[in-house]
Amino acid sequence: MPTNKEIAFAAVMNDKAGGRLSTYPIACGVNRKLVNGGITYRDWAHDPKLYAQAFIEGQKKFSYDFAIGLMDLSVMAGDLGAGVRMDEQNTPFVDKPIVNSVEDYEKLKVPDIKKGRSSVILEGTRIFSQALNDQVVTAGFIEGPLLVLTQAAGAERVFMDMFTNPSAVHTALKTMTAFDTEMVKGFGKTGCVGLVWDYLWANYSCLGDKEYEEFEGKYCRPLNKLTGTEGMAFAIHSCADLPHLDTQIFDFKPAIYSMAYYPLIPDSPSASEAIAKGYADNCLLAGQIDPQLFIRGSVEKITQVTKDLCQEVKTALCKKGLGPRYCIASGCEVPPDVHTKMENIAAVVETTKKFGKIDW
Ligand SMILES: [Zn+2]
């Protein structure tokens, strides 16, 4: 049974989109260029008011259908104690993992979520949700347990230790799950409508079904459920090349599933394939514009790509007898780079609003 929030969420989604495909280039950090004439990534990522203001200004300028509070994937790792390289203008990343021996997995502790960038995200999400809830579907963004661990400990090490020291990895995953539990409860108090989970490792390029279940699936299920009981619609973002769609859509049952597409990788699912296989039957799929086009593509190019994607998606949805159950989005975050072309973001939104309409 969907929660009341999920029903409200679905209604808002259809109302706002007014019978057309919805749209949300996952433009988050890049919106900081609209705050006070442009602020640095560093300032944006450390001040909840500036963090929120970027989403508010982005909404004013681009009229998205969603506002999703993604910062970057070093937030939780940094608060666990990993060293984060934070340049003025680029996406920060972990440069000093916190796990340097098998024993270190057991030493990980859930940090105080009222401190660090976890608190910036929670407070920032509260501010922009209050400001935007009557205009768009707002959501927080959170990393799944295995993603937090690979970010904090280093992916290569974790993937090796899964086979050589699985019990140490499981000890750490329990701690990550406890950290996520605190964060979900924190997001539940912000007033955001949904919560988007990043379950990056549900990817057949990295893990099979059995390994995924052992090292993340079983930790996810209670967190997915908690998302609903804390009053938020449950959503997933995955930019995996070969995502575990059966597990993540048919089994986890998110309200929204945001995905990427890698045309050069055989079996990477395109939008029309995912719709044809039934993944949009009970879920709003979102994707799959190449994020690099926002830096490298011309307005003409990205407009054409958006138009083609609208056509592809509308045809696939019609064949299945489905309504506008697709959000024209980027496959992953629009690069928060100083060279990202803001006019390309506008082009995706405007093109979807123009060509995403259909008589259903
Ligand atoms: Zn992504």
C-alpha cells in the first residue's frame, strides 16, 4: 500500500506536469552560479542558507518540476572522518580514506548528524523544502550503506575485503546503516516530500544479484521502509551502466527511479527498453541525457537530444498504454562545473515542456 505522502506525491507530479512529461535536469551544485552573482562550491557546500538558496534561485530561473537536494558523494564519508579534497569550484572527493586496515572497519562510528556537511544538507533541505513545496516536488538525497562505505574506505579495498574479510565489511555496513537511519529520521523532519537514495553499486558490472543482496540489498530494505514511515516518498537514483532493475524497481518499489544510459555498453537499458520491460508500469522513470552534454554540447545539440528522447519515451509509453510516466532528466548530476552551460539546462526544460505534451 502506498503511503499518503506517496499518493500526494503522485498527484502533485501529474498536476504540475499537466499531462506532459515532467523534467528535471539534475542541476544542483551548478545552481550556485545564480546565488549572489555566483558563489564558490566550497561556500555553497558549507552554509545551509546558501545551499538552499541555490535550489530556490534555480527554480526561479528554470522552472523545474522537482528540486532534489544532492550535494556530492563525499558528504557522509567526510563526516565519518575521511579526508575530503575540497577545491573552490570543483566537486569535492575523498582523498584520504578512513579505512587502512581490516581492523579499521570496526572502528567506524556514526557521526553526529548535527555537525559537518550532514547538518548542512539537512538544514538546507529544510529551508528549500519550506520555500518550494507549493511549487514543485522536493526531495532530499542520501547515499546507500554500501556507497557510503566505499566512499569512506575506498571502493577497491571494500570490493576486495568483501571476499577476503566479509565479516569486517558487514560490521562496517551495519554502522553505515545506523548512520543512514539517523539521516532518514533527520530528513523526515525537514518537510521534504521525497527522499532519493543513491544505490550506485546495484550494478551488474560490479556485483551479481547474490552479492548485491548480501552487501546492500538486505540493508536497504529496512531503510526503504523507514523512508515511508518517516513520511517521505521513496525514490532511487542509479547511474549504473547495468542497473539491477528487477531488484530496485519490482522489488524495492520506488515512486521514482532515475537512471543513466550508456549507449556504448551492450545491454545498458535505454529509456524505451526500460518502459517496454514494464519498469514504468508503477514507477516514474527519469533519465537519461548524457550529463557531459551540459558542458560540451551546443544548445542546438541538447535541444535535439531532448526532443528525440521525448519522442522515444512518448512512443514507448503509448505502446504500453501508460500516462506521462517519465521525467526527462540527466542520467546523473549536471556537472557543477564553472563551464557548464546554463542555457543548456534551460533548453532541456523548455524543450520538454514543448515536446513532452501528448493527448493521452
Ligand atoms: Zn549518479
